Amino acid sequence: MASDEGGGGACAFFHKRLGSPSVANRERVNTGVEEPRRKGRGGSAPSSPSEYLGHGLTMAASTLLFLWLGTKADGWLGTEPWLALLGAFLGAGAGFYHMIHHLVVVPRERERREKDGE
């Protein structure tokens, strides 16, 4: 098959793009040429999709937690929708702050420290 000439076909193509170590090792063995590693966040090894999934789940969990707390406070104080709405927005804001901090600010600071030679 023509797609298997490079060794693996479509699966190898997608795993290679994701940075799978087994495909990268096989490519080095087959061609004798090492492909340069792509750099992920902060100039280190490529980031895994599970890392991004974790940030998304943290955002969803914080939104749901604060929504639940707002609903409980609404029931206790009798202010029906307002504290639940406030809790949902606070939770979403906290989750968004966490995600931006870990995906933008931390890598930027890491790059700055590496450039400064620390």
C-alpha cells in the first residue's frame, strides 16, 4: 500500500503529529535521521492533550461547585436565583483565571527565566 511506505500509514501519521514516543523511535530506526522535537508550553517537551483536558475539567468543576454553593445559599437566605447566578459567574471566572494562568502566564514566566539564565 502506498500509505505504508513511510511505515505505519494513517495511524503513524496522527501519532507522529501527537508526538507519540513509539512512532518517533520507529522513525529514527527506519530512516536513521532524528526528527527535531517540537516544543510545547514553555519550550519544554510537547504538551499532552490530557493536560488541556484537565484545565477544562477544572473550569467546569469550579463553575458547578460555585453554582451548587450559590443554590444552597439561595435556599438558606431565600434569595432564589441571585446567589446561584453569582456563584456560577464566580466559578466560571475562577476556572478561567486558573486556565489562563497555567496556559499563558506560567509558560511566559518560564521562558523569561530561561532567557535570563536562571
